[in-house]
Amino acid sequence: MSMRVLRTELKRSAAPWAGAVVLAGSLAIFYLFDGIWWRGTAGWTAQWTTMAMWTRYLLAFWLPFVVGIGAVYGLREPRSRMAELLATTPLPAWRRAAMPTGAIALALAAGFGLLLLVGGVQVALGPTTYTALGWLPISLVAVLGLVAAAVFGMGVARALPSVLTPPALVVVFLVMTGLLLRVGIEGEVPSARVSNRLALLSPAAAEPRQMLLTLAGSVHLGQTIWLLGLLATGFALLAAATRRARLLAVTPVLAGAALALLILPAAARDTYVVDKAAATLVCDGPVCVTQASRSHLAELAPRGKEALSVLHDVLGDKAPTSVREDTTLRALGDPRPLSGDVVLVDFDEQLFTGATGKDLTRALVAQGLAPSCHGRTTREGGGQDDVALQSIAVSWALGDPALRPMEEKGTDQYSRKTWADADTAWQKLKGLAPAEQRAWIAELRTASLSCTARLGGVPAGGASR
């Protein structure tokens, strides 16, 4: 009997639409827009954790929607004027509330689960070889958040049966979601406009920027308690038959919020932790990458060893001795810490994105001779001076007859001037004696390591100006 009623709910109610819109809308966002979620090592199909984080990010759009759908669903009995009739039946109120609650929960779980399936298949078929279950709590909390918001909307609409209830709830959740959203204003991890604990009451995650970062266990626990309280209050309101029962129904959400605020981390930095398993280094001789980037090692190892040999010929004993993936956490635009002993590789850098074969060797030699302090990724843009200096250094080291740019030259006025200055510097360098050329490169590397290298201030005649 119960299964037949549940099937009827799924066929003839608004519940399936909630799951269908979440699935179709999410896929439309991902596939119809060429957004940041398609780029870099933190893309939504690049790693399991980033896939889960990007789908959590979409909750900022779907929470107001599902609470509104839930409220419309909860108005079904008052609109049909059957509330008094149903109250006279021997079936307990909680049993009558269980069927629509189960229907919308099943629809949302199915819709979001299919979204995860689409993303998971692409991750599994992609280049990554790192597989872990750390993404599951992230996604399970997302499903709980959707279901809790929908049931809460149903309960509020049942307690306040007005046509204004659904739009009012949508507006309230839109405002709250926007206020609590973590937008990454400062620091190496996303922060919010309000206190971190309050911001974490929203299950919507900030867009992932670092593939090695995942949510802390205290975040999962605190949000689960809060969302269970919200879900319990929604269900209690949906089943309440008296005014006293409706007043008591707010107890779970208040208790859940109080407990969650005690558990959730107070500092934004404590919200995220480094996935130690993903960050474990895997090495082939002097070339090391993280476990999450292990698929790059087969190509990087021989090219890295070749680049280290070239760097040793140029720099002698001062040459770097290893190649390592950059795992430093830093804010967008902040300089990265550099070391003369290591060639740092960031697979999000334009220098390394898509580089294979001899192009990868050139990129490694360039990074070893003139390491860039500032990232040039899809999320941040370093100066053209860095690219020009790296192009000069690697062209000289590999014996190119002419200056060979590391990336396509821009056509704007600034780019034209930068590459004109680079051509001038190249001609000056080639006009020096061999010993002075080697000294020029050594001085350039020293300035690059201290983040003071500038194209307009490159050495001329073997001495810095």
C-alpha cells in the first residue's frame, strides 16, 4: 500500500520536477557555459573531490529553488480544501506527511545522484589515476541540504497556508544564501561576508581553486547536525495538527543550529584541510608529483631529467637538482616562495598546460632559469615581463638562433612594447662574449629568485643597471 502511494506521489505530484530541474539545470550550467569549472586541475571533471565541490557550489542556485518547490508542494492540501477531510481519517498525521516527504526526497536524491554520475564517469575516464572516497561526505551533505530545504519549505507552507509563502521563502533563502556565500575575498582559502560559523550554515561551497583542498571533518559534522535539525522541523511542521505542535516543531532547528555553531570552525583557514593522501609525493628519481597528479609523471620524468641536465650545463653547481610539483597554498595574486634547488611545476600554469615533448622540456628549463614569482593561470595573470624573460633565457640555453617566445605574442600595445624590449634585450645578450652571456643568465636567475627581475632592468654588458 505504501509503495503504491509513493508511486502515485511520484507520478502525479510536483516532486519529480524538483529532481529533474536540479539535474537538467546543473548540466545546462556546466555544459552551456565555458566557465572556470572546465579549466585547470580544479575543474569539475578533473578530480573526484573537485567534482563534488563544484556540484556543492551549485547549491547556491538550487536551495532557494527547492525550498520554493517544497512550499508549493506543501500547499497542495490547503489549496484542494481537503485538510479537514484528511484529518478525520485514522491514518496518523506523520504517516500522511511521510509519503510526500519521501517522494520529494527520492526525486532530489535521484536528480543530484545522476549529476554526480555524469561527473564521476568523466572523472573516471579522464587522465587522473587518483581515486579516494573523501568526496562522498561532500556529496552526501549536499543531498541532505537539498532534501532538508525542500521539506522545510513544505512544512512552513503547511503551517502558513498562503499563496505568498512560496515566493517569500524563495526570497528569504536567496538573501541568506547570498549573505552566507563564501566568495574568497582574501587569503588562500575562501572567506565570507559574515562570521565563518554562520557562513557554514549554508551547505553551498565556494568554487574550488586548489585541487588538494577538501572540507574538514568538523564542517561535515556541523552541517549534518544543522541540516538534520532543519529537516526535522520541516517534517514536524508538516505533520503538526495543533498550534502547540507547530510551536514545538521549531525546537529541532534551533537545537541543530546551536550544536552546529559549537562544532563548525571559527576560522576560514580551519574550514579546509589538505588531502594528505592526494598530496603525497610520487617520485621518479629527482622528479616528483603529487598522488593526485600521478598521471603526469610518465611524461614529466624524462623531460624533467633532460631539463635538469641542461640547467646543470648552464649553471654548474648552482643548478637545481630536482623537479617538484608546486603544492604551496597561496592567495590569488600572492607570490610563490621560490628555491634555487627546485624547479617548481604548477600544472595550472599556462607555461605547462598542454605542454608535452620538447615543449615541456623548454618549459622546465625556462622555469629553472627564470622562475616566475607570480602565477599565470586561468584565475590569475602574471606579467608579460616574466614570459619574455623566460623566453630569452630558454632560447639562449637551448641554442636557438632567434628569440622564440614561450607563448603567443599579444596584439595590444603593451604586449607589442614588451616583445620589442625583449627583442632588444636578446640582441644585446647575443652581442656579449660567451662568459658575459653566462653571467647575464646567472644574474637574471638571481633576480628572478628574489622576485626583482624586470625586463626593463635586465643586465647589459654583463653588469646590472
